[in-house]
Amino acid sequence: MRLILSQRAQKLSSSAIREILKVTERPEIISFAGGLPSPETFPVERIRASTETILNTAPMPALQYGPTEGYMPLREWIAARHSTGSLQIDPADVLVTTGSQQALDLLGKVLIDPGSRVLVETPTYLGALQAFSLSEPAFASVPSDENGVQPEMLTPDLLNGARFMYCLPNFQNPTGRRLPLARRERLAQIATEAGLLVVEDDPYGALSYTGEALPSLHSLMPGNVVYLGSFSKVLTPGLRVGYLIAPQALHRKLVQAKQAADLHTPSFTQRIVHESVKDGFLDGHIPKIRQLYSQRCEVMLAAMREHFPKGVTWNRPEGGMFIWVTLPTSVDSSQLLEKAIAEHVAFVPGAPFFANEPQKNTMRLSFVTVPPERIQHGVAVLGALLKRELS
Ligand code: PMP
């Protein structure tokens, strides 16, 4: 066979995280690497009951092809959920996607030409960099600090010709940062003035540990934002149901791109999600997820305070699944990872999350899938390793 790959395929590489996850499937490894939600939070009985109801009451449409835009009752539920006093969302603006990852892929396809400028945070979600990269953009990194992206850094030079800016205002992957209200407002003001399209990716927004939420960028400038949501972190990722909310002109193009990609998100899983959430189930369920994650976050923070040497710094997340660690510049976290895996602990090195100029002395720790004793043990192992590196 003569296999001639497209230039695009030749440039593809596997995500560093997926590669690490293969190693971490070994049971002896304490893994802080995955971005997976905790399976303890999966509402198995609820999903079982929903599935049975659907098969008993509407088996034919659930097992049939459906519209590309998605199952209308689910679109209506999503529109209602994201409507606020001042912002009323039309279900026609909602597109159900096969995970929000597909929304990123579709946006890349309809918005990016080779060389197009795409603005991203520093660092940003690796899966978005991967999805957009297929369309060969020129990424421009917007500087960020411990509070997230810095709107003041959006100079006219940087904004010039940008197709869109990709933002993660809530408990960002990989840093766990949440963008403060004043920055959201300033970003909305700058984007509106510049006519800049903002892609707001918000899979973690509901996972604030205190339950208190900040206004979405979408609510601050609805005409300028494509909002991406997902059921992966509040229900289960295996059903692969996410969604986007987009202004009509863009929505139409995204529907066309989705038609070509997969015709539609499975009718069956969309109905399972809808049946599971339609009666307010999430309002009781999400607080349990928040509680579990915030407890595990506390355990990890306490262990880090106890075991990590001076010179290592990290943030205190207010929600979500990640802590971002900055090591002294002499330490390359991918080399550290090899040594950590030899001692049965894994994490994700920070470098792949940077579109430009990787900071190799950073790492992402996820605490949600690891029981408390193993968090303590894993952090102690990492701390001892770091002390040896720095001595
Ligand atoms: N965006 C972000 C920021 C994520 O962290 C993830 C999952 N790790 C996704 C999108 C994709 O999620 P899904 O496709 O499961 O909705």
C-alpha cells in the first residue's frame, strides 16, 4: 500500500495528555494527570431510569436519525438555563454538539484560514490548540497573570485582523483560574469596541466551590460571543453531549460544518441527557460534585503546603478540577515527570498548554479522581522529588 498522508495529517501529533493517560491507567500509579471528572459523581441510577423511560416511551425517535441542530426539547432546556433577566436566549441559537470538543473543531473549520490570527490565553486548553491547529492558524498569546487573561494587553496591534479570541473565564483548564468581574467587563468593552468575536468555553462554570457565579462573557456582550457548554463535567462525559450558543449567521455555518462531520449528535444520548436534567436534577446534583471537588482540592493544597519546597508556587482555585504549579525556572517539568512516573506518580507538564513560548517549569495537577490518602501520598512523593531536584 502506498500511504500518502495530507500535509495536515502529517502535522498532527497526539495530545501529550492522552499519551500520559495511557501510562497512568496502570493501577499502581497515583495520577494527577487526567482531566477526567470523578466517576463517583456519575448519576448511574438517574441515567439508567432515563434510558428505560426513553426506551419505553419513545424508542423509535431515540434510535432514529435526528436534526443536525439537535433535539428541540434539549435545545429549549439549554436556552432557558442560560437565559437571565436581561438576556433571553432563543433555542434557535443553540446547536447541540458531540461534546464541546466538537464545537471547537467546528469553529476552527468555519473561522480559520491558514495564517489567520487567533488570540488565546497564556496558557490555554490544549484540546482547543489541537482542534484549531488543523486549520493552521497563527496563534497570538494574550498575556495572563494569576487572575487570568489581561484585557489591557489586547493592543490594537494584537487585535488587528484577529478572527476570534478563545477564552476560558471559569476555572480554566489548565490553571484553575477564574477571571475577576472587572476583567470580564473590560474584556467585553474592548471586544465590543473592536468588533472582536469571543469564543467562551465554559465546561467548569457550574463547579464553583461556593456556588456563587460571575456573569459570563456571553451575558456581558451576547452579540459578540459564541458560548460553549457541556454536560461532561456536571453529568457524564461518556454520553458526549455538549452545545454552543451562537449568533444566527455563524450558527448556520456551524450547522453546515456539523452536517459534514457527523450529521448530528446521537439522538439517544441527547434524549438521555434531556430526560435526566429536565426536572431540575442538576440543581441537586451539582452541589454534591462541588463539595467532593472542593474537599479534594483542600486536601491537595494542605499536602502541598506541607511537602513542597520553597520556590514552588501555586494558586488556590475557587472551583473546577485543577491546580497550576510553577517551579523554579531551573526545573523542566517533563523531565520531572519521568522521574515521578518511576515513583508511581503522574501529572501533566505545563508546556503543551502554551501556544507560543512554553513555560517548561509549570505543571497541572488534577485532584478530583484521587481519594484523599492517595492525594497526600502522591504530593509527598512529588515534594520529596522536588526537594532532591532543588538541593
Ligand atoms: N473545553 C475544555 C476547557 C475542556 O477542559 C474540555 C474537556 N477536558 C473540553 C472543552 C471538551 O469537553 P467535552 O467534549 O467532553 O464537552
